[in-house]
Amino acid sequence: MTPDMPEPINIRQSIVVRSRPDVLYRLALEPRRRVRWDPNIVRAEYQGGDGRLSNNVLVRFKFSRRLLGIAFTAKYGQLQAPLRGGWESVRNVGPLEKLTQGWTFKAMPGGTEVTMTVNGRVRYTWVRRPIERILHNMVATTLLELQRQVDAQGAQLMEDMGREMQKRQQEEKRSSREAAKASRRKR
């Protein structure tokens, strides 16, 4: 009987998001920002160092329960703001021998094409299919939530601008009414 050989899993998905590459770069790669909007990550914190995003910095991640609640340490690399970046697991991540995540941000008219790549090596062949399904779902939800996060910021900005404009119109209406009253009194 032959021992199980590591099985590779390669997932790559792209989405166009209405935002600038530098904003998306920080949202996707900065651990403190990522944990706020990504439902797949419950905890993300720097290990040692000065707590800034840079090459070779170690970050401790913990996945949500849907992703088996696995905690692991990753090392950031290939950071080239605002074009690309990613990380690679330092040790095993549950049933995975290695897990890497890469991001590329390509500016285009109307937004940015965001590509997320996840590569892993499964330690046992019998677990490959369910793990691949879990990773596909993780990539899809992460990209959708990134878009939702950006849209939420834009929606909030539009809502604030709408409120401000409404307030200005009410003040103008009130001042024109007062001016009309004042001109009637003068007669």
C-alpha cells in the first residue's frame, strides 16, 4: 500500500469592485481591517514586530467555525502596495500541509479587478474534495463581502450627503419663509 501523497488545491476567482486599488489593498491585507468585514476570519493579529503590514511579518489567524475554527500562523510576502500581496502558512493548517492566499488589484475604468488566489496541499487524498469545497466557499464569500464592505462605505457616504443636502434645503426654505414674513411686516 502506498502512502497518501499531498494533493494540490488551486482556486482563483476575480471580481470587479467599485473602489481604488489602494483602498482594497488595505482592506484585504491589513489583518485588523480584514477581521472587521470578513466573516471567515474570527481573529487576526500581528505576532511580535511593530504591528505593521510588511514582508516577512507573522500574523496569527483564526478561521470561523464554518472553516473548522482552525488557528494558524502565516507569514506575509510579495507585498507590493497597491498591486499585490499575500501570505503563506508557516506550518500545517488542519488537514492542509500548506495554505497560501494571494491578492492582485488591477485598476480599470469604474473600479478595480480583484483576484484572490488560494493554494493548498491536502495531506490526505480522502479529505481533498470536502476541503476544496470549503475553500471555494471561503473565496467566494470573502470576495462578496469585500464588495459589500466597499458598497456599504459608498452607501453610507451617499446617505450622509443626502441628509446634508436635505438639511440645507430645509434651512433655505426656513430662511426664505422668514424673509417673506419680514418683507410683509415692512409693508
